[in-house]
Amino acid sequence: MNPAPPDTADREFPLIAAAALTVAVTLAVYLPALRVNFLGDDFMILHRLRSLERATDVLRFFRGEFFEYYRPLAFVSHAADWAIAGQQARQFHLTNVLIHVINTLLVLCLGRALSPRALAGPLAAALFALHASNNEAVVWLSARFDLLATCFALGAVCWMVRAWRGNPWVPAFLFLCAVLSKEAAVAMPIVAAAWSSFRMRDSTATTIGRVAPWLGALVIYSVLRQVAGGVSAVGGASRIPKLLAFGTAVVATTAMSGGRWELLRDWVRPRRWPIATILLTALVASTLASALFQGSLGILAREKLSVAGFATFYLTSPVLNPGDAVFNGPSESLPWIVGAVTLLVVIGVIVWLWHRLLDDSRFWFLGAFLIATLLPVSALTEGKRYLYLPSAAMALILAILIVESDRRWRRVALVAAAGMLVVSAVQIAVKIGDWRWAGQMTADGARLVDSTLGPSCGTGHVVFLTSPVGIRGVYSHFYYETFEVPRGCMPDVFQVVVRVLRRDEPIAVNWDGPGQIEITAPAYRDNFLLSHDLRAFDAPLRADQSLSMATPLGDLIAGASGGSARLTLKLSAEAQRQPIHFFYYSSGRIQILGPTH
């Protein structure tokens, strides 16, 4: 089935005008992010940049790992920002926003190439640029990895789509740059195989020849990762199932070249209801396994249903709530239940659009594109940045479906899309406000600690009795490196007793006699996480529960009942002899605990 031809109501929208409008809207929405400070993992990146003295020092990023990751090109981009402006967050944010603008323009070009309707490109670009969940990738500096990997990946796809008969090594080189920015782009050879098989209808030999440079780039990346970075070439044994799925997808997509995908389409086309029944049966089986089994089968089923719900919600919803409460909340059952429901909806949509999706080779290609971007993150629900690259594929699918719908439905769909964009823009503005708050809170907290430790540098024992983690749905962690910003030095010891997860609330901290500290939360919401060793936080404090544990600082007794929580830290004799500086987080800011009386 060929793309729908333009009709008289579909007026030509010049590419330059579309690009200019897209850039203007994107900048208008995201420029306030330039006022966000560093926060969370940003400080670990800054710590690595501080050691740079010469331009050639950036080569060290190709010779080492970063928390078992190998992402040298993204660090080179950070080093460029450091060289331009030093420790100025504004420059780093400006680069992030500009990369997002480039990515938006690449989506625009892809939309224009895939549909004859002039509105397809601008609409796809707008849906991507103003996608509410993409705020994390754009605003958080540590998500530069996702931005840059997406930039190179989309560049490779654009080159492939617009110059398929040209040099096949150019898109392969761009793909290499993508995986050197972040491994999330590792499955993009599936996209190359899909374009050759579904859109170009190439022979099997031609498809193999076109995909081979991408696989060669992947081999080069793996060798660099193993030899230069000192990181496992495949990411460890836990990644083997994903690698097998990747290999199977590449082989299967290549095997459908030479027009064989049309044979498969013709076989599937009249079997809508039997296939729908099979999908529903698999969904019911997964749901029952999640509910009834506690072993490895139940764990796997719950994980995959949760990931499906997470991806479906954040790829299609213009609002961030109640998703944040569901997928980042303390409930262990709600995420996979929501996942089962969203998969049911997805199956319904596929059945509804059955013939339209099957008969158009563009949707086979875009479906492969979406699968390739989701496969590497198919076990991750910790951050919406993981869906930044998949959101580009989803924006293209939605835009083509909308602009090429029947005339009677198109106006309704366009109005609905406009409403989604407005809601998303508002969501992004609100979220940027949350990022600004978190950055300011972190900076104020670091200055408070630094002023307490001064004038000494590189010494002192700092304890956060309560520390914020993910408050307001943004990253507000404190690390050793967080305290390096004010004067370039860190405390000798930094420990956290209680992590306060996601929800802000008033917390009172007081001395309850010599050597004993009392922490109370009068409106407790099941969001304290404790640790035996003050390193691995794996003990949640549940409602109507009591915990008692020995910590390096002394005995910690915790209990939650009647909607409140109370924790008592009895300092050991050794801890009482040490000059420890105690701080705590409450009501949106870091505060100091005065000396005992």
C-alpha cells in the first residue's frame, strides 16, 4: 500500500518555514532550563572534567569506563562545555537544548521523507519536541548521553532514508558515534535491515550488504569497549538475552527482504482474530504468572509487564501523573497491573488498525524502528530519559496516522494532537520549575555543608540524617562530589542514614539526650529507605512496621504507625567521640542539626 496522496486541503508547508517554527517553539519551551543548576549525577561528571588540563586529555575518556559504562563521545561534549565556560551550568544546559533542537529537526526531516502530506514532518517534530516525558533527557545534564546517542542515531536513519543508494559507510559511522555516546542505540542495525527489506524491497544479498557496515561498526565499538574501556564487550551475562533478541530481530528482518515480508503480510492479514486471541492469551498468562508465582517466573512476568506499562504510558501520555506515582511509588503490584491494562489497550488499537498497519510498509519499518529503540531498555523503568529515542519513532507513527487519516477524522485528530501539545508544554514548564528547585536546593545544601567545614578543605565527617532522593520526580541525590562545587574539595567522610524517596514532607530532627537523635515524620507516606551499612539502602520502612538495625554510627530503631514515623539513632561510643557534622533534609531544604545540649 502506498502512502496517501496529498489532497487539496493539504497545503504545502515549506521546509524552511516548518524548521524555523519548530526551532522557535522548542526554544521557547526549553530556554528556561538554562537557569537550572547542577544536580544528582552531574557532579560525578564535573569531577571527571576537573582533571582536564590540555585538549588532548579528552582521549582519556576513550581509555576508561564510567560506572561500567563506555560513553566517551558524550564526555568529550561535556569537556567542550567545560572548556568554554568552566563550572557554569548554563553552558551545559544550552548544549543540551541545542542538541534537542537538532534532534527535533531530524525528526522533521524523517516525517517529510516518509509522508507526502506536508503536515507530517512538522507534526512529528512537534510531538517529539514537546513530548512531556522528554523533559528529563533535555533538562538533566547527566542525560546528555541519551541526547547525543539519539542525535547520531537519527542522523544515521535520515542519511539512510534520503541517500540509501549512496555511501553505506556514512550512516554506519554515525551509528558508531551513537553507541560511543550511549549503548542505548546498539540495536539500530535492525532499522537498517527494516528499511532495506520493507521500504526498498531489496534482495537478501543487497540487504546483507547494507546492514554489514552497521554490524562492522558494532564490532569496532565492542572492541573499543573491551580493550580501551576495560568494560565487557557484551555488558556481562545479564545482557545475553537482549543480544539474542537483537540477533534474532536482525536475522528475521533481513530474511523478509526480497518481498518475502509481503508473503508474511498476506498470511497474517485474514487472521486478525486468531492472532488477537493468541496475544490476549499470552497477556492473561503473564498476568496470572505475575499474580500467582513468587519465583523467577513471576518476577520475570512482573518485570516485563511493568516495563510495558511504563513505556506505553510515557510514550503516549501528554501528562506525567499518575505515571510518576505508579512507576516510582512504593507499591509492588500496581506497576505490573497497569502494564497489563495498557497492553490490553495496545492490543485493542492494533486490532482496530489491523489492515492499515499491515498494508503500509512504512509501519513495518517504523514498528521495527520502535522495537530497535525499546529493546536495549526493555528492563528499565528508573528514568523517562530511556524513552527519549523511542519517542522519536512513536512521534513519527502518530503523525503519519493522524495526517493520513480519513478527512472526517483528520480534523478531530489534529485538534486532539494540538490539545496534547498544549498539555505537554504546560507539563514541561512545571517540570522545569521542579528541576530549578532541585538544583537550587542542592546548591544551597552544598554551600551550607562547605561553610560548616570551612576553612579546612578535604576533611570533616558529614552525616545526612535524612537525604532527598527523587523528590518531585527529579534527581536530587547528594554524593561526595556534590560538595566539590563551592570550593573544589569534598569532606573526608559522607554518610546518609535515611533516604527520603520522591515525596516531600516535614521532618523534625532533634537531640533526645546525649548521644541520641530522634527523627520524626508526622505525615509519613511510606517513603523512608534505610541501610545497615549506610551504603546499600535496601530496607524500606513500611506502615505499621518496626525495624532495628546496627549501623556504623550506632543502633537505629525505626517504626511507622498511625500515619507517622519515628526513628531513634543511638550513637555508638566511637561516633560520640568523633567531630561529626549532622544535617537533615526537611520541607524542601537541607538544614543543620545544632550541637547537643
